[in-house]
Amino acid sequence: MATRRHQDQLADDLPTRLAATRALTLALAEPLSDADATIQPHPDASPAKWHLAHSTWFFETFVLRDHSPGYQAYDERWAYLFNSYYEGEGERHERARRGMISRPSLDEVRAWRATVDSALQEALPGLPDRARALVELGIQHEQQHQELFLTDILATFAENPLEPAYGPLRHCERSEAIQPSAAGLPRRFAARNDGGGWLPGLDGIVEIGATGETFAYDCETPRHRVLLHPHAIAGRCVSNGEWREFMAEGGYDEPRLWLSEGWDWRRANGIERPLYWAEDGQSAFTLAGRRDIDPAAPVAHVSFYEADAFARWAGARLPTEAEWESCFATADPTIGNQLDEACAVLPKSGGGPFGEVWQWTGSAFLPYPGFVPAEGTVGEYNGKFMCGQFVLKGASCATPRGHSRVSYRNFFPAGARWQFTGVRLARDI
């Protein structure tokens, strides 16, 4: 949540930002048929229609039902279908079977959204501060689902042998200059590619976590001190070309590079290359259809297990979240290749810490010292997942611009790779 000062700053533009966020979600769904929007490619992903419905359920339940007297649920049966994991809201449809929800139709979900949007805009002027804070949370929540919408529809279309394209490819970028040091690179890593170099990391006691100057989720708080040892962080992410070298040198076949659990995961799932790559490593399936792989672009769709194995192969390691956050504390999180409009997205070469791909850290997603979940059922949003997850930092090409910040703690289990997840290396000094 944000401080009272930040809430006051946002008060005047809350209706505008709410409308823009809701409109972007609809625009993302515009190219899809009802069948496209109903399919669930795997249990960790959700149908596009479900994303549109769940984000609407969130506003209807936590804002309109609880803070807008007289509001009647659009269809009381739909709460069971579109609750995600909020135990405080009762029973819900099984996550792995969301793709079986053929009704309501996509058009019916759109009509529901329109009704809720109208009610929200009408209710906003009279909402108490607590409810307005929930509207802000709902905007941030829906932006998360916009990214999930794109990654899940990519996974959906990847299941089709015809390999349909979601849409034309457009890059949305505002450039940022990063000045890495001239220090040497780790064994094998980018020694001849672009001289990415190293950013000297801070050492000693640093502070990380949300400052209260902008919106933040409860898991980003409280701000606290961490002791860092001398280290450096790579000036850019690992590229596709470097990943090919890792593959060519048998990186996927060398058990000494892998964590035991990661090696078992690799063998059980037959993992030999990043998700969506062709067997020859020359092309990959993307939201814009099958495309040649750019060797200079950041590698994407790799798991924590793969990232950790690559780092060991490269003579480096993954950064901790405190190292990453302290290194990029002054970077502008609105700059880089991120989502500005409904379009197919793809990581591209160049860029800074925000945009292109989320970057795995070596840090488990655990509570900060003194962490207190948000009040009410929305307190289930983050805290209940602080087990078996790893933190990712930055933003990706599918992250709505303005959604991320240096304190942001994205998190996924170690085997997840259908998101735009990549690798930035660190090393001890």
C-alpha cells in the first residue's frame, strides 16, 4: 500500500488511471475469439477470458460489494468461478480446470466488465479512503493480470500446430544509458559480445524495501537494512547467443552445474533448451509467430534452475535481491522496452534493468523483518505464497509501463518459465 501523502497525490487521477487500465485489458483481448479466450494451456496458466473476469470480480467484490451501498452482484454464481485463491471469500472453481469454463461467454464477461466499470466510476467520488486504496490495489492487480494475459495467450497459441500469431510485433521503448565499469567479465560470459562490463555493487549496510513514496505491495515492506559483501552485477542480461554456447558446451547435460532438484526437474521434463525454442536453436515461437532468434537479445523463458546452472557454467552466480535493488536504486523504472499498448511483445537487445525480461535472483521470496500482511482478505495476496518461490526483479517487455519499481518483488517457483524470465549475473569480489 502507499502512504497517505501518496494517496493524496493519486486522488485526482484515480478515475483516469482506472479507466485506462480497464480499457487496456479489453484492447489486449480484442484479437481473440471466444475459443482463443477459453483455452487453458497448462494448470499454471489461465484462460484469457478468466483474466478479464477475475480482475472484474476483484473490483466487484472488494470495492463495490463492501463499499458501495445498494450495489447488486451482476451474477452471484460467477464469484465461485472467478475467485482465484482468496480462502476468505469461500469455495472456488479448481484452478487446473479453468479452461472448462465455456460459459459465461467472452461477450458476457465484457458486458459484466462494462457494468462494473460504470458502477466504479459512479461510486468513486464518494468512496472512503480505505475503498480508494482498494481501487488503487485493484489497478495494480489488473496490471499484473495484463502481463499474465500475454504470457498465458503465448502459451495457448504455442499449443497450436499452426502456430498462430497473436498480433504484429511492436517495440515500446524509451532508451536509458547505463555505464558499466571496465572490470573483466566472468569465464565465458560476453567476453567478445558487447563489452557489457560490470556495475560495481554497494557493500556494507544498505536499505531496501518500499520507501512509501509510491504504491507498493505489502510484501515490499517494511524498509530495512541488509549487509552486503563486495560484489559486482553484470551491466546487461545474458543473451540468446551466450545461451547457445551454454547448450553447445553441454550445459544441459552436465549434472555438476545443476542443483539436485533442478537436475531431477530437467530430466523428468526433458528440458534441453529455453521454452518455445526450436530444437535447432535458430528460431522461437513468439506472440508475433515463429521468428528467428536474435543472438544479442536477452534470453527469455528460462527457469530458476536453468538460470542457476548457467551462472555456475559462466563462473558467476545470481544476484541477491538486495544486491539487485541497491545497484539499480536510482534507475528509472519507466524506461525500457515495456508494454504501452495492446501489441505482441518480444525482448530485444539493449536496454537497462527494467524491461525486456524479469531477472531471477538467488533470493527466496520470504517476509522482510517486521512484515505485516494487508488487513482483510486482500492480505492473502502475497504473504501466503512465501514458501517455495524465488524473487525476480525488474520488469519485462510485457509489464505495463509504470507498474514496476526498484522495490518490486515478483516471484515464481523454481521451475516456472512461461513468463518472460531471464538472467542477470553477479560475482563476488
